[in-house]
Amino acid sequence: MNRSNPAEAIFGAHLADAASLGLHWLYDPERIAALEGPLAFRPPDPADYEGARGVFVHWGKRVGDGSQYGEQMRVMTRSLLRAKGFDLADYQAEFMASFGPGGSWQGYVDKSTRGTLANLATGRLPSGAEDDQLPAISKLPPLMVALGAAPWEGVVEQAVAATSNHPTALAWAPAAAGALHAALAGASLYDALHAGIRSAKAGVGAPLHQAMERHGEDPVAFAGEAGRACALPEGLPVAFHILARADSFEEAVTDNIRAGGDSCGRAIFIGAMAALEWGVRTAPLGWLVALRDGAAIWAEAQAVAALRQG
């Protein structure tokens, strides 16, 4: 049975996100394979993208920094701690305080975030952008940790719609939430992924099941077929595939980077699930010390775990 500290789901998600930042949105697996040196915690360098398929957006970021996905997760963490649980209005206020004008976040702002900020400014509800991409599930690790055994389906739908109010996002997010819920309750990685499939809305379970069944294939080839981009119908099957074949936290995170494309977007779910299966202490020591603000992130994660209900 899984005996990892629930806080490790949050820390592991941040660790995987930061590990992937250096090659995020490089859609060229051949270029990734040809690069010299470690792939994880690689310094963000536009030279790695020259002449390759991809887009470099992380100007000014350094080794150990997280992406906008990690910041969206931390927005949820800060709100949960201040409100002592999920409170939609507080979450929206924290989102604005981070990503809005004069906010604390310094870095790339993606489509769903821009749309959400516009909706918040006009008072539109639900406030989420009409977007079906991976930012929809970046908030889930701390949210699922805090919810514990409490009913989660309605809360997850509300939280997802706050930033990604799109039918596809609302249909796919329960698969990730259900898997996290089962893993946090002690299920093995394999069983938790299947629990996620059972939690999915109609039409979502089949591609996720197929992704797991094809665990014998290399993730680079599978991602080339399923898709490396940000949309949940591409990203989540690739994440399920990587987790179904991995034997360690390090392997899951490294395979995710090798697969290319929106590696940071997939990393949030992959890192959380892998941490609950193997524990973040199994990650390379160099990774653990490289995570910027890691001590504060761990303290926040433990505080969220203390909120667990049931």
C-alpha cells in the first residue's frame, strides 16, 4: 500500500515542473535526444530551440524555477491555506493577485490565464476561459490533498471552471482528480490510474485505457501519435502512458521531458502521482536541492496536508 506523505504529491508536482522547464515546449524529440548533458533541471536557453520545432517563452528563468503551471498550483495552495479549505472567491482573488496587473508572477502568461483574468475583470461567472488545455488540472494536487475523503466531484468542477470553463476541460479533469484521490487514499499507481479512468466523463476513459495498455512502447513514439501539445485529450493520455510504464520517480519525470512538447503541463500530474508511488526522497539529490524556494514549498505542502478531511 502507498504510504507516502500526502504533502509529497504537491512537492513532487513542483519538482517535476521545475525539472521540465528548461526544455518546455520544445516539440522536437530528435533535438532533445541530441542535446548534451542532463535533460532535467537544464538551464532555459533559447539556443536549444534554434532550428527546431518549438517555442521558447521562459526568458529570465533560471535552473530550479517553476513554470506558470507551477505558479497556478501555488495559487491554489496559498488560497487553501488562507481560507482553510477551498473557497471560490478567495481562489479567484489569489489568482488575480498573482497573475493580474502588478501581480507577483513574473513570467509567461498562457491563454487560459489571460482569458480568466479578462473574465474576472468583468465579473463573468464562471470565470474560466473557454480553454481545454492542461492548465485546467494544474490546481489539482493541492486541492485533492486538502479535500481528503470529502466528496470531491462538485468542488473539482467548480475549481476547474474558475480557470478553464470548457466542456472538454470539465470532462477530462475528473480523470486526473479521481486518480489523485485514489493514490492519496493509498492505492497503487496502477490501481489509482484505473480509478481515474472510472471517474472520467463519457468518451474520456477509452483513450486513457489505451494509453495504459500500450505501456510497452517508448513515450517519445507514443506522444508522437497521441500528441505533444497542451490540450487535455493529448496531454493526459501521454501522462497516463508515462506513469503506466515507469519504475521510478526519476524515470517518469525524465520520460516526460524526452516526450517533448508541453512537458511542464503534463509534469504537474505526473510528478504528483509518481511522488505518491515512490516518494520524493527517491528523486536524485541534485533535483531536490535545485528546486528554487523548495523549503517554503515543502512547508506549504505539509500545511495543506494538515487540512485533509477524513
